Amino acid sequence: MAQQAQAPARTLDDAGTIDKNTAERIFPSKPIYSPYAGRKFPTRPLFGDTHLHTAASFDAGAFGARLGAREAYRFARGEEVMASSGQPAKLSRPLDFLVVADHSDNMGVFPDFFAGKPEILADPTGKKWFQMVKDGKGADAAFEMIMSFSEGTFPKPMTYSPDTRAYKAAWQDNVAAAEQYNEPGRFTALIGYEWTSNTGGNNLHRNVIFRDNGDRANQVVPFTTSPPLGSDNPRDLWKWMTAYEQKTGGSVLAIAHNGNLSNGRMFPIIESFTGKPVDKEYVEQRAKWERLYEATQTKGDGEAHPVLSPTDEFANFERWDFGNLDASAAKTKDMLEFEYARSALKNGLKLEQQLGANPYKFGMVGSSDAHTGLAAMEEDNFFGKTTPQEPSPERLTATFVKNPTTGIKVMDWQVSSSGYAAVWATENTRESIWDAMQRRETYATTGSRMVVRFFGGFDFNQADAQTRSPAMAGYAKGVPMGGDLRGARSEKAPSFLVAALKDPLGGNLDRIQIVKGWMDARGELQEKVYDVVWSGDRKPGADGKLPSVGNTVDVADAVWTNTIGAPELIAVWSDPNFNASERAFYYVRVLEIPTPRWTAYDAKRFGVQPLPGTQMTITERAYTSPIWYTPE
């Protein structure tokens, strides 16, 4: 008898039936075609400024700044605005984000002063200064105001402390401006302020950056430096940050100001406030709250110093090492170790071994510290640090700082057109940018918008550098800038994937270097700069140094050609001197070919003869956040 054919097995439920062939069509086993599908990592850096002052800052207002936070955001977004000096200003390209970081102390007094607020004019001194401004003697009035504030004789109606209605209104207005111009996905206005510790003229400023929106930021006012409501000690700032997070459920971080004007106090081993070695609480709290360091800005570069790094031919760059912030105390060589990023990173290794935490485990950013409301840090579009330094025929020969007591003098031409912060964020929002800062996936530039990648791991090979998407291997095999490597695998040396792409409007690339710092078996701190990949067919000399890339700058006409250098560089490099038992860090420095400095553009445009010794060319550069190696 013939058997009855059996129907294929089916699975039945309330969604219908399914068989094996149908399931295989729905869930294919072959790899997906698109290499970008499912990609979660950041694909381009966002460029911005984490340190810009407006007229709401006491000193900016005194020096003539009239632009407020709204004008600052409009300018950063790419709009044309009228500078305080009465000339139109616009960026070559919009920025992606901005922090208006007005000074915490006396915030908001100058906008009220210039508006002729009745309470200010009712005070005889306030009325006198207001009349001086109206009579064209604003510079004299500004000088008197700053001296009065420094001496503690500032008129009470013009003293805006955090418990006053005027101060709170100024803070709330800054927050409102950030809320108004924040446009997620297009432009991010991060809320922040600068805590302005400056005891004895020694600069310990920090920029405090909120992850949050205005609903949380408005629950507090900035922490100031004047007692009883404030303090100039960073430990007290960290307590304020702790209290903010506990009160609001929000998040904040702090960025230490460039340390070259702190006279040896920015990165202490012996704390200036106590005279004692930093302790476990100090290193743990600083490591927690201060995730980034401002390695370059208008007041000079803070990466390295030739006294500290005598074999580094590129350490002598945009150097400001004359003294402290107000030039009241000259610099001495013993102070330098505690002011510069590279030496701080090295000292952090030793402190971590001694105390269990590294207080100087920071990432790198650059920013402007401009007091004009204009984040204009391009060499051919530099609007200065303060309003008197906005473009004019006089600024090439004018004096920026002069202290007759110490004899210290700094010229306007020594002010740097620097810098910007580059952040590898997954999207252009407050939360994503702040999170990238928190994990230190950032780098500093001196104003260029070059693209820089840096990854560390144990499994990179040369094939990883033969791709248009190095980040795919970078994130799959290692950690990005700001990350940690732990415990070498069978003493295997770590390898690093580095890549850089030139700024479309800037100079070609000269080379990529990796700077290594480590603590050897004797507890001594060491450093070495490695040339990893470079343009052209140059070969290192007998001294191990790579020959110069050359110079195409025509200073007289303020032009250059990209006939030298390379548009992009990429390589995999392995540490040839690795010791698995030694703590170490690695960071990347990318150098462009020489290009005209802002001083060359000014000399050409205004027909002014620069002073002898004026620097007329610049080697723009980027510094990445380090990658740390810690033995198991």
C-alpha cells in the first residue's frame, strides 16, 4: 500500500508559520555588504573653543569688550558680527561648539556699568569712571578700575558677589544665551565659567564645563575665589563640583588653564597652599575632576619647554616663560617642571606609584582665552586676546604687559593665535561632546583643523595603515587617545596606529611624532620623542634627527606654497624600547610645514615694519591626549 506523503514540518504561533528556508532568507549568514553599517564610533572631530570671555568678564569689560555671549555664539556659528573695535569679523568656517567661560568673580558688572545702571551711577566713584568713558578716557578708567579691584577698594555698588541679585542675573543671562543658541546636531553651546584663582598673581584658573542644560545649571551660581563665599584653593572647587552633582544629579568637569603663568604651582608635588607633599585625597580628587588640560592658548604654548626637554628640537615654540600672570614675579628655572604638560605627565607616573592615583592623567585641548567675544584663532584672521589687540597698525609694536617694578615686559606680537579643542564625539550635542571630554578622546591644535587619529594596542600590523578607515581597526584592536593599556602580553611591546589629514585651508604635514614618557626601574623619569612617519624621502642623520622639511614662506607677501610636506600621513609604530615592568605614556604631536604667522599678515596688510626679533612664521601643530601603559 502506498505511503501518504508527509507535509514539511512547520512552526505555528499567533504570528503565522515559518519554515527553514524562510528563516534563512530573513536571517542571512553571510557578512553584511556595507562596512559602515552598525558603526558606533565617532567619525569626525568636532572643533571648538572651551575658553572664551565676553563683556561679562570683569577684565574683558575693563579692556573695552562690548560683545556678550549671544554675539560670541553667533560668531562661532559662522555669522558675521561687529567687533568691539568697530570692524566686521567672521570665521573662515563655523566652529562646532563653544564654551563662554566668563570669569567667576564679579561676573556681569561691566555690561551694567556701560549701560549706566542707576545703582552704579549713584556711587561717586562709579559715576566718575562712567564720565571718564563718555569723555573718551576709557583706558584710564579701565586702569583705575583694575587697580581698585586688585587693592580691595572697589566700590560696593560695583562689587557683584554670588549672593547679589545682579550676579545671579548675569549668570542666568549667560545660561539663557547658551540655551538660545544651542542647536543639537548643528552647533553646541556648552554652559561653563572660569574659576579664577590668582593668588599673588600665580595663575591657577580652571574652566568648569557642564554636561547639563539650563534647568540644572541655574540651580547654582559659579564658585568664586573671594571668601567667605569662595576660595582660591582647587580642593574647594572640587568640593563645589561634588556638591553640584549631588544637588542636581548633573555632571561637571574642570579643565586646568595653561600653567606657564602659575610660577610652578599648576602641577605641584609640594602643594603651595600647605607647603606639604600632595596627599592621597589630592591626587584622587584631581584625577576625578580635572580630566583635561589646556595645552595651548593665546598666552603661549604649554606642551614642553627647551630647558626641560633639551633634545627636543620643537620644544621652543610660542614660549611665554617670563613670570606669573601679572608679571609681579619673574620666572626661575626650578618652576618650569611644574608648569608644562610633558613634565606633569611624567610626575604623574611617580605619584601614581606612591599614592595609588595619577593626578596628572589628563587629556589635551587647546582653546583661545580670548577676551573679545571672538574665537578667531586663524593666523590670517586673528582678532587678538583683548579688545586693544584687535587688528590695527599699532599692535605689531605695542606692549601687552609691562611691570615697572620687575621690569618684565611682553609685547603684543608675542601673543599667540591659538588654539582650538578637537573632540571625537559621536554627535554634536552637549552630552556627546562632554562625554568625549570625560573619556579624554580629545586633542589640542594651535589653530589648525587637521584631523588626527591615535590608537594603542598589542595587535596592530602594517596592513592597518593601508586603509581609508583606520578607525575601524583602531577601535576593534585597541583604545583611542585618552585610553589605557594594561599588562603586556608575554612582554609584547604595544603598537600604535597614527594618522593625520591636513587642514584643507592649512599647510601640508611635515611629520607625526610620538612622545613617550616613562619611569624606569630606578624610579627615574625619562622621555623620548620618536619621528614615526614623515613626508618626502628624508632619512634621519647620524644623530637620529630627521632633516628639516624646508620652508616655502614668503614673509613679505605673507604667502606659502604646499610644494613640500604631505596632505596625509599614516603608520603603525611599535615601541622599540618597551619594558613591560615600567609605567609609561605615549602621545602624538603632529607638525605642519612652516606657514605665515599672524604677524606676517599684519605687516603686509598694514604696511608696518615689525620690531626686531618678531616671529614671522609658525609651525602649527596638534597634541593628542596620551595613551597610558600600566604594568599588571
